[in-house]
Amino acid sequence: MQEGVNEEVVRALANFADSPAFTRREKLALSFAERLALHHQGIDDAFFVELRGEFSDAEIIELGLLTGLFIGYGRLIAVLDLESPPAAPAEEVLSTKTPLSR
């Protein structure tokens, strides 16, 4: 993903396993993230053998930690009902006093 993420890549995420938009390494990372999020108890030794074919132990830990962090963020946002906060009326936003608007 040296070029970055564009709309085509985002659309390809829904079927990343079959998409030519991702390398084998990227597909494994995405599969690891998906498994951690949806069915972490199903991650077995065979999958770790596959991961170790592309990633070092340190990279696997980093992938796991970052994925866990974002899973946690998503759950916290859902629990706090912050997924779609109501938009404040424009006049309220414009009249809000900030430290810089003394």
C-alpha cells in the first residue's frame, strides 16, 4: 500500500481475500484483524504459522495491539452512543465562546 488508500481500495476491503488490490501480506494482516474482531477464539496454530511466514513475532504483536486498540475504540464509541452525534445548529456553533474568542 505504498501509494496510499483510495476509493477503489476501500471498496475492495469488503472482499479483501479475493481482491487483487492487496498483496498476500496485506491479506494476512486484514484476515488477522478480521478474526480478532469477529471470532478471536477461532485463531489457531495453523493461522499463526501462516502469519509467521510473512511477519516477524514483533510485527504480529504490533498488528494485534493496533487492531485491539481500534476494536476498543469502536466499542467505546458504540457504548457511548457517539457513532452519529446530532449536528449542532449553525448558530449555536458560531456563538460558542472559545478561549481564543475573548
